[in-house]
Amino acid sequence: MSVNPRLYPLLATIGIFCVAYAICWMQFPAMLSTRVVGNLLTDNAYLGIVAVGMTIVILSGGIDLSVGSVIAFSGVFIAVLLRDTALHPLVVFALLLGVTTAFGAAMGWIIHAFGVPAFIVTLAGMFLARGAAYMLTIDSVPIAHPFFEALQSAYWLMPGKGRLTLIAVVMLLAVAAGAVLAHRTRFGAGVFALGGGVQTARLMGVRVGATTVGIYAVSGFTAGLSGIVFSIYTGSGYPLATVGTELTAIAAVVIGGTILTGGAGYVAGTLFGVLIMGLIQTYIVFDGSLSSWWTKIVIGLLLLLFILLQKGLLRLTAARA
Amino acid sequence: MARTLRRIAPQIATLAALVLLVTLVFPQFLHVDYSGGRLSGPVIDVLKRGAPVALLAVGMTLVIATRGIDLSVGTVMAITGAAAAWTLAAGWGWGAAILMALGAGLLCGAWNGCLVAVIGIQPIVATLILMTSGRGIAQLITEGRILTFRDPTFAYLGTGTVLGLPVPILIWLATAIGVAVLMRRTALGLLVESIGIKRPASALAGVNARVLLIAVYMASGLCAALAGIIATADIRGADANNAGLWLELDAILAVVIGGNSLLGGRFSVAASVIGALIIHTIDTGILLAGFPSEYNLVIKAGLVLLILVVQSPNLAAHWSLVRAGIRARREPRPAASPGPRP
């Protein structure tokens, strides 16, 4: 039986996750409880959601550096609107998703219309979103709304007393929706084609402009959704929150087996990338003697490992062809 | 010389316009005091506070000229600062501390360079690795604390003056001039540009792209180390979390404002350094004009977008189309229209 070489990175990710979990379990048997699993999903929900959008952007060969700032903006936007107006949170959520989606679409349009590298446009977007958050408020604004408290305490009790919270479910749904969008729709096919090469995609009949705008709109949408989840998770809006989340999300996508030059990868792999990063943090918490800065170093090393793996695979497939 | 001046004219004009604008709002902006053997005033402050970004911009210019990018410079500042503070805390003196910091910077640069040139990872990602893990390394060195020291000679690099001018200004001026001379008085600058324009072509022409790329990233690491030394000496302590945070973005912005293309090729160190000064003049101007500093980021973002759109290759194509259209309308149509294509 031969396995498609494109599946290797995904399989490697899942394998590393299983091995890492097994090692953690051997050291701390309590790791294998639904409580830990529930927390793992809840704590990384916002990261998982934003990583789905990032996966689609990276699959198309682009990059979106603005997401961390957009999450912070979302939290501040929700907190300030709930504080100053009498709008229902659901209305605020809808408004916010509209704003962030339009923001992403605008960046996509600039990237396409002016032929500027995505990297630098989204860098400007990062400044803009962070600045907009600052302009709304520079303080941490608590969110006190009965509906919000209901969202925070919504969970489904798993066997073993683990709590599958609402935001964890939202994350899993986002991953599923992202997977369908990327692998089962015409838009997704266009994304993969763009990742393979803009010129070939155009020759294949992909509407490059509309697809590019769509890709960054999706990323804006997931960043907004992630911001909603983050505000539920923390119960406040703070303009300095989630600095550097864009890089964590990119790292999760790469560890999840998506090739950074675009055109190959799986949305499901990103979920495992996020979980591996969450697992490292959980292990450090369990251990108690390790410092949190090891998280950064280990993530950096994992990132390097996966990039080297991808390089090797590319060389392997090139040699075979 | 005239060509250099023409190249940096837009940046100088922008800087002059900004200075004029800030002076109109805040008349004391150009006022320079001389007291106690040192110059002081808002302009000197801009020059001094701009030192880290100007230094990073020098290294970043070279990296971007090779069609790369170095996202790790802010983190390298933190690492080198931590290394210097650690050496001082261990009691090895300021000379060892400077050597340690520069060595750490070179090492970081060599790591980035090897990932880019030998393994062939695209630069954004290769330097992203050090960017994410580097702060962890810096915290490992400082053990999570803010390492402070009391060495007056080392602190002199951040707060001292020579002939009335703060030392950081002299360091970045010397670095920028040194690099510019090295690049332009030798063929080195040309070789760097050739890699940025097309690496395979330059390799065919006999340029040792691999060694040169590693050297360019090492130069960027060295500039980051100098910036790290200044930042550490300035506050007499190494802060692994906040030293150089966000500065990589400012450095890239400075290079872009300097009119250097992100797609590699022609570069101007002088224009990038003026770009760094433009950024700091804006920062200072916003604060002096009484705007809350919250507007800072939005104004910066607007500026980047504006410059990007002006620099855009597509816009240039549109523009030449428009001009061709105008010319076609002015000139009479050729009498014999080309026949239908077979």
C-alpha cells in the first residue's frame, strides 16, 4: 500500500501529537482525562479558529499578519459597544463579523489590485487594527452582560467530568467548516490553484481577483470569530491582547503540515498543530518546574523540524518526478 | 554624489516637510540647547531615540536588497542585550560584554543566513523561527528577570556624549556611513543587488550567492546587536520581554519609506536611515502636537498603505497606459489601419 506523499506531513503531525500525548501520559497519568482534553480545547479555541483562516490564506500562498490585532480589536469593539449602547450581544457579534470580514476583503483587494506583497499589506492592516483598538480605548474593559455570562458557563459534561465548553465546540465547528470550504468547494479548489501558481490558476480559469478577496475575507471573518471567542474566554476587551498571535497561528499551520509556499496542506492538520502547541503548554503546567519560555523555544524547534520535513518531502517528490 | 542626492531627494523632502509641519504646530521643535556639555532638544531626541530603528534599518536594507526579510531583528536585540547584561553581571567587564553581544548577534545572523542560503527556506519563515523562539532564549539567559548592571562604561554607550552629541547618534551614523561606503566603494553593493534581482542569474555570473547571503544576514544580526547594546545600556538592564518588541516592523517600514523595493534589487542605505528618522519625527510630532499616542499606529498604517500604493508596480502600469492613451489621443490616428488578422 502506498500513501500519497502529500499526506506525510499530516501523518507526521498526528503521529507527533500521539507520541507527545503518550509521553505526557506516562509521566502524568492524569493527563489522560477528559478534563485535560476539555481544557486543551477550550484554552486553544481562539487560536484554533484563527488558524483555520490562516490555513486557507497560506494554502493560497499568501500570509495574513493582521489577525492578532484584529482579535484584540474585536474584543475591544465588543466590550465598548456593550458598555456604551444597549445593543444585544448577538447584534454586536453580527456587526463585528461584518467589520472584520470587510477589513479582510479590503486587504485582499489591495493585494490583488496593486500587486503588493500580502506580507506588507497585512502588516499595515496589523497596525491599523491595533491602532483602531487603541482609539476605542486604551484600558482593559470588562464585559458584564447576562448573555455573556450564559455563554461563558455553557458546557456539555463529557464522561469523566470533562467540560466541553461552547467555545471549544465553536472551534471544532470552525475547523469542520474550514475543511469543507477548502477541500470540497469550488472556492477551495481556487485557493489550492492559487497556491500552485497565480499564472497557472488564471489559465485554469480561476477568477484570481475574486478568490484573493474571498481568501482574506475568510481570514478576516475567522479573526473576528476568534475575537468573539477570546472575549468570551477572557470576559474583557483589551487593546494589548493577543500580541504575536499571528505568528503562533502561522506556526500552528506549518506544524499542521501545510506547506508555506502554498498549494498543499490540510485544514484538519492545523487542528493538530494547535493541539500540539497546547499540549506543550499543558505539559509545562503539569511539570511545574519548567519555565514558560521553554514553550517558545520548543515551538520554534518544532517549526524548524516541520519546515525541514517539508523541504525533504519536496526534494523527494521532485526526485521522483 | 549627485546621483545619490537625487535618489534620496524624495525622502529628504518628506522629512523636511514633516519637520516644517511639526515646527508649525510646536515652534520649539528645532530649538537646540547646549548645557552641561551636551546638546539637548527635540531634534537631538529624535536622532537619539531613532538610533535602534536606524541601526536595524541599515541591516534590513541589505537583507531586503537580496529579496529577503529579517523578522528576527527585534528578538536578536533582546538576545544580545541579555547576553551583554549577563556578561556584565558575571563580572567580566564592559569589553567582554560588547564582544559577547556582537558575537551573539553574528551567531543569530549566521543561523538565519544558513537557513535561507543553505537549506533554502524562504526568508519570512526562516527568520520567523528565531523571532518566536528567540525571546525564549533571551529569557533563558536572563532567567526571566530584568537583569540590571552598574557598569558606567557600558552605560556610556547608551547615555554618554562625545562633543555634546549622544553616543547612540554617533554609533548609528558611523554604522550607516561605514556600510554605505563598504557597499558603494566596492563591488559588494552591486553583488548584493544582483542576488536580489535574480539569484540563479547572479550565480551563473559567478557570484557566490550562498556566502554573500549568509554574510548579509550576519550583517543584519550585527546591526541588531548594536541596537541591542544601545537599548540595554540606555536603561542599564536587559528586558527579554520588551527589548526590541515591534521594532522589526518599524525597521521594515523605514526601509519601505526609504523607497527600497521589497522585491529586492537597488537599495540605498541613506534613504532607509532617513526613513527611520521620518518614522521617529512622526512619532515625536504626534506626541508634541498633543494627539494621544493611540493615533500613532493608525497614522503609521495609513502612511505605509499610501507609500505601497504609490510604489505599486500595477499602478505604474496603469499610469503608463493612461499616458499612452493621452498621447494616442493627441496624435492623429495612422491613416492606414492595420488589416484584420488572418
